[in-house]
Amino acid sequence: MQEAQIALVENEIANDSLSTVTTKARIGNLRQSLDELEAIINQKNDIINRSENESIKRNAVIERKQQIIDQFNKKLEQMISQAGVSPALHYLTIASYRHLLSCHHHHLIVVIVYLHSYETYQSH
């Protein structure tokens, strides 16, 4: 009987040892999965941070361009007023240039050249 109890205890010890090894292996697999998921999260966070920084830079560029457009709009309004253009034509001219500027940034160059030419003409 004592041998049977010893065999039973040894069997329980073996089962517990097997359970411990299995649990440790599972913990190792879960740690590896966690590390892989954390790496993926870090990559996605890096992408998000780069995108946010790029967005901030683009917004700053847009704000600077908008300031330039606003300055030229004011200058254009002054020039048209000084030229004595009728109010209806004045409004249409300003609206046309504002539309061009808001639709296409390359039109800003055209307006700058126009304003420079106009200023040169006015000074002569």
C-alpha cells in the first residue's frame, strides 16, 4: 500500500512538473506575441507621428501662403480703388482674383507679376 501511495505522489509530482513546463512555455509564447504586437504598435505610432508632423508642416505652408494672398488682396483692392474703377467692376475684379488665388497656388505668381507690372506702370 505504501508503494501505491508513493507511486501516486510521484505521479502527481510528474503531472505538476509537466503542468509547470507547459505553463512556462505558454507564458513564453504570450511574451513573444506581446513583443511582436508592441513592435507593430510602435511602427504604427511612428507612422502617425510622421503624418501629424507632415500635416503641421503643410498647415504652416498653407497659412504662410494665405497670408501672402491676403496681403496681395489688400494691395489689389488699394490699387483698384486708386485707379478709380467703378464699384461693380472693382468687386468683380477682386472676386475674380480671389477665386483664382483660392483655386490655384500657381496663379499667385501671375497676380504678383501683374501687381509688380502695375506698380511699375504707376511709377512712370
